Amino acid sequence: MPESIARPSLTPVRGALGLSVAMGMGRFFYTPALPLMVAALHWGSAPGAWIATLNYVGYFIGTLVIAQGWVEPNRFVYRLSLIVSTLGLAAVALTPNLIWQGGIRTIAGIASGLIFVCVTQRIPANSRKPRDGGISYGGVGFGILVSGAIVLATGSFADWRQLWLICAAVSAVFTIIAWTWPIPARIPHNTTLAEAADPTETNTDHSPTEEATPFEANRRRAMAILSTGYFFQGGGYIIIGTYLVVLAGPVFGATAAASTWLIAGIATAASPLTWSAVAARIGTVKALTVCYCLQVFGALLAVFGSSPIVLIIAAALFGFTFIGVVMMTIGVGTQMGVANASAKLTSWYSIGQIVGPAIVAAALSEHIAAAFIASAIALAIAMALTLVGVLTGNVER
């Protein structure tokens, strides 16, 4: 169906399913499937951590090539990436060879990063109502929910290969619906990502001849602090996202552990609209502080996850907070008036996602509880740096 006659009311849903393909399944299906793969293939913790890290490297590459202008975030790139992400899910089932698994997950990460940018940069332009953006961002949580549901519903009779093929089939259906997400066939040359998302926005912050005033120097310092905090956020949250189901395995059993991921998906789907409402009522900075506190508490709670109820609460807190932090931190960076704040912050976030699992693989692979303590520490540092960055940048609170 041509994009021009696509039903406007379905536009947020198309964006949501695009993010479901990219994030909920393309990136995060690995989490609920990992315990079953570890049991079937007799992996230790390290191989799974390194494969996860390679996926995050791919994601960083996908966002970087667009941020640097090497690839246009246009319709062709978006649709090709949807296809690659879906085929990548099926390709995991071909062989357990670690080199193959690492290579496929790297390619899948690149596709996820490209889809994420292609969707999120168009959300402002494609949102006709205030809630439309929340619906689109909610696709991340919906995809996580679907991932957990697949493993929970079929893990008792399907082997690990069949699980990936089932996920690929669902991803193919979502791809068909997400195919007509409105996105230009070509991005005009010399157009920044911010301008492409909102053509009415004029950026006057990048003149090479502009003298660095005290205000400008203070703003750059604030952005550097905020970016460092976002790096720790990326590293801290992804440890929870990668190992929560592994931690739940001994408590629930390998298949039933996916129920924690299902809970995380439900919480993530509800998160964008909820935090938008909270921020509107008490202010972005206060809302961001509350969100961070809940996230740190959830990471610490998981350390004591010897009972199902504790792990379910930890999963809900994880899902309910990580997208909220992403939305509000980027909002703070944009409020500072820094050019391409979203792209700069996302780069640091992506690097943190690479470093977090790598540290676990290198030093904490046999001590999963210790990994969650490291996650809580990283998130606490992220919160502190974020608040310092806000104060330094004199952001409206």
C-alpha cells in the first residue's frame, strides 16, 4: 500500500511495530532464549556475554553510520533493515557455531540501530496527537513482551532453534505492518538528523566561527557531564536486560524464567505514556530522579532474587524505568540547546551497552549477583552525573 494513503490513525502503530522488530525481538529476544541455549549447548556464561556484546557493537555501528552521515536514514535503509533484522533471527537457528552466532548478532545489531534511528527521528513529524509518540516508543516494550511470551508459550516443547524461527515468523508479520511507516525516500543533502525530524527547526548552534562565550562553554561542560552519565546508564541498564532471565533460571526453571521478561515487556510498554504524564506534572528533572531511583532499587532487588515475587518486582522496575530514562535524558539534552543532542547522547549510551556486558564476560561471568551490584553502582553514578549536568546547564526544573 502506498505510503500516501496509509491510514493516519495507524501511523503510531506502524512506528511501534518497527521498534518491536528492531528492539523487542531483533535485540532482546536473545535474553529470554539465552537460558535455553545455555542448557542445550552447554555454554558457560562467557560465550553468551560476548555474543551479547557483539550485538551491542553492531547497534553502535548502526547508529554511528547515520550520525556521521555515511548512511541516509531513508525509506530504503529502513525497509532493508527490517528485512535483515527478521532474517537475522532465523539465521541464528542455522548453527550453534560461536563465530556464526557472533557474526549474525553483530549484523542484527546494525539493523536494529538503523531501524531505531529511522523510526525515532520521525516520531515528532509523524505524531498528530500528544500520545502518538508514547505509543510509538511503547513498541519497544510490546516487542519485549512478545519475546517473553514466545519462549513462555513454546519453550516447553520447542527447542532453541525452533524458538528463533518462531520469533522470525512473528517479526515478519510485524515487518509487513511497519513497512509503510512514513519516512522520506531521500534525505536532502546537508540536512541534520534534527532538521530531518522537524524541518521547521533551525539550528544556529554549529557555526565554526562562533566565539565560545562563557554560556557556550558552560553548556558544553554540562553536556559532557550528562553524556558521561548516559554512558553509565547504558552500561548499567544493559546488564539487567541481558542477565535478568539468567538470574531467574534457578528460581523459575529455564522456560518459566521467561515470565520475568514478559513482566518487563508489559512494564516497558506502559512506561512511555506514564513517564510523559509524570514529567508534565512534576517536571522532567524530578521525574528523571524518581525514575533513576526506582531503577537502582530494581537492580539491587535482583541481587536478592531468591523468590519469584522479588524477581517479578525487579523485572517490572527494569521495564518501567529504562525507556523513561532514555526519553527524559534526551529531553534534558535537547532543552540545553545543544546541536544534535540526541545523536551525541545515544553514541555514549551505545558505548556503555558495549562495555557493560564485556565487563561481565571478562570478570563477573561466574558471579551474576555481583554483576547486578555493579549495575546498581553504575546506575547510581549515572543518576548523580545527570543531576550535576542538569544543574551545570541551568536546565529548567
